[in-house]
Amino acid sequence: MHYARLGLGGPTLSRLACAVPRPDPACPDAAQQTARGIAQALDAGINLFDATSCMDGMAESLLAKALGKRRAEVLVSSRLGARRNGTHSHPGLSRNDIVWSIEQSLKRLGSDWLDLCVVPHEDPYTPLEETLQALDDMVRSGKVRYLGFANWPAWKAAKALELQQRHGWAPFCFGELHYALNTRSPEREAIPMLQSYGLGLIAKAKPSGLKPSQGHASCPTLTDSPRSNHRLAELLRDIADGHQASATQIALAWLLARDAVSSIVPAFNSTMRHTEALHATTLQLSATELLLLDAASAPTPLLPDWFAPQEQMPAAQGELARSCA
């Protein structure tokens, strides 16, 4: 297992995280299956466990049981709870709700601290200053060690960072973004903002094999047409064949090769298990393969990107054309 620093001031964590799966109510031994998966992840050297799969806290409870006495050996990431009701009296990021949510998470985890606390949404009813000061209090009390945000607009995250610096509050040290080969919109503003402030990036990745037979509707990408989706799917298949891997593993390997990415939390399904994701960490894509994938999945430029001179990759584009001819 390879490891990376989470931004300039964060902890060292495994490049691949373990997402605690949502338990299947129809499965009588769901807790045992989760425990086995967590044990395999620990044996593989994974030290980051994401417990955000269900907002009712079930993932936190399952993770606590599976870790047992090994809790101090790992980093646990969880999110602040969603709004408790739809009224203005309980905004999700008010001081009261932040304290309540963290206390509930710690109770379910059976722990005195939460390693990574993720703020998952915006709250239009609470001043940003109140939210940031409450988070600072949680860090100073020792209940939270590192702060992050999930899928905030770049301007809002930058404003928060400036306020934290101005008031001496505990700063965000990472962003958690939905980012993958077929979801590259964070490259427009969010990732450059993270790099500018020295923050780490945890990618919540749901990579797809992009099978051409499924069509563009069931394989959401930022490419412009079904033909573009077909081209990317064919390219993934060709590269996967050369590495004796699956298309999803190639998509994960591409993500691991991105300089901005500290760690990824893959979204598992019935065909993608921990062992398959672990194999992606050993894949070494060539520079040409990375350029081909970049060119095939590049999002449509928006203003002002399309107005600026675009970097050309004639060699990669030529290879791409020949591979999809």
C-alpha cells in the first residue's frame, strides 16, 4: 500500500480508503461481512475508513464493532449529520447541530475523537462564521482532529478558508469531491482552489466501465456525445486488456495517478470488491496511456477556459484516433 500526506497540514493516509458499505437488510450476516471486509483492508495496509455510507449512523456502529481495540491504529472519516427536520429551527450547520452531530458520531464509534470530520452541505440559514467557529471549538476540545468539506463551490470554500485564517480558527485541510475519469468537473475550479491553498483531496470515486452497449444515458460522463462515450469505453477496454485488469481498475489507476489526489474512496457494488480495488494500486499506466485517457475524457471547456489558448497533445490525439478507428 502506498501512502500520501493529506494536504500541507493533514495526516498521512493510505492512497486507497475503505468505504464501510451500507448493510443489506435482507442479509442476515451483514455485520459479519462488513467485519471481514474491514479485516482484509487492515491486512492490506489501509488506514483510512470512510463511515459515511448511511446518514443514520449504521456504518459508524458497524465500523466500531469491526475495529475493536484497533481503533487507534486507523483514521476514521465521517460527515456531520443531515438536517434533523425541514424547519428553520434546526439548520444543519448551526452550533447546536454541529455539537449534536459530532457527539452522536462519537457515541456510535465508541471513541473520544473523530479523525476526519467532513462538512457535507451548505446551510443557507446559518452564518458561515457560526459554522466555522463551532468547528474550531470541536477541534480545540479534542473531539475532532482534521476538518474538511464535501463538494462546496470553490468560492464558498475559499471564503471559509480566508475567514479561518483571519480569526485563527482551525482550518479545513482537505476537500472531499466526487471525482473520477467520467466526472472531471472538479478540475474546472475546485481542484485548482485546493492546490492553491495547499489542501488535500479525497476523491469519492464511482468509476464506470462505460460499456458501449449501455449507452450514454446510464454512463454519465462529461463528454459530448454517445460517440465520445463509446470512444472512451473502447479505450478503457484496450488498456485493461494490456494490463490484464478490468476497465474499472484502469479508471481507478488513472485517478491514483492524478497529482492532486491524496486518497480515493471507491464506491463498491456487486462487481467491485476490495480486492479488485487493491489491485488498482499496483497498476502503473504509461505516460501515453494517461494522455490518451485524458484526451478521451476531457470535459467540454467553459468560459473562460475555452477562450484561453488550449494545450495541444497531438501525439496523444493521434494515438487516440488510431486506437478507436
